[in-house]
Amino acid sequence: MAFFRQYIAPLFIVLIFLVALVAVSSRIFLPSDMAAPAPIEEAAPISALDSSNALSDLPPALSTLVRGFPDELGQL
């Protein structure tokens, strides 16, 4: 156990650090359009999604958890 603690575990830590360092520094060699952060797109509005068909196979007890309470109950 002492051999693992003194030699193997520090070697794993150094190897993980080196792999992370190579992954982060490889951005230097990417083309300029790929080195930029990913573009942020707006999500589709909820009304555009047809959630009734996607959730039709859920039991009634779970549909409340997914869709939330109706507006009448939310104002109590």
C-alpha cells in the first residue's frame, strides 16, 4: 500500500494534470473560428413545442410534476 501511495498515486495525478494541460493549450492551434466560445442560441418558446404529444404516455401523477400546477392552483 505504501508503494501505491508513494509512487503510483502521484504519477496518476501528474498524468491527469498533463492531459488537462495539453487539452487546454491545444486551443492555440485551432483555427480562429473554432477557438471562439460557442454561440448562444435562444431556446424555442414553450408554445412552439408540442408537449401534449410528448407527455401523453405519462401517468397523471407525473404529468403534474412535469408540467406544473394549473394557473388556478398557483394563485392560492
